[in-house]
Amino acid sequence: MTRPTGNDEPEYLSGGRAAEQSARVNARRMQVLLVVLAVMLIGWWQQDWLKAQYQWRVVMKPAVLTPEQETHNCPEERVPRMRARLPDDGRGASGVLHHGLT
């Protein structure tokens, strides 16, 4: 007869618990793998949209002005001079784009 070690469960139960724990760990790893694969697939599928969002939100954010910042930084007397430097885009004095039709 063996001496009791303070653990009253038989040896086959402790081996079963270890196998159960191992199965849980493996199942969790499989779930994580599937989530990572799903995220990668969505990222590949939407890569153009993600690149555009990165460009606007990370790269351009410091350079894009709000309308309030634009009006605050540009005094009214400079606006006509700035418009005069713009290339002619075919719009008349009314601001309507003419396509050469009469």
C-alpha cells in the first residue's frame, strides 16, 4: 500500500485533468489562430480602403486645415489675389463651368 500524499484523487483522474487542460489550451490556440486569419483576410480584402484611411488620418492629419483655420489664417484681402493666381478652369464670372456649348 502506498502512503497518502494529501491528494485523495486517484492517479487516472489527475491524468484526465491534464489531458482536459491540454485540450482546452489547444482549443484556445485554434480560436486565436482563426481570429488572426480572419483579420488578415479582411485586411487583405480592404487594403485599398485601409491605405486611404492611413493616408488621411496619419499622414495628412497635421496638414489638413479645418474651415475655421482656413478663414482665420487667410485674411479677406488676400482671397482675390489668390483666385487670380489659380489657372482658368473654364468657369465664367458666374462660376458656372462652360463646356463650349452656345
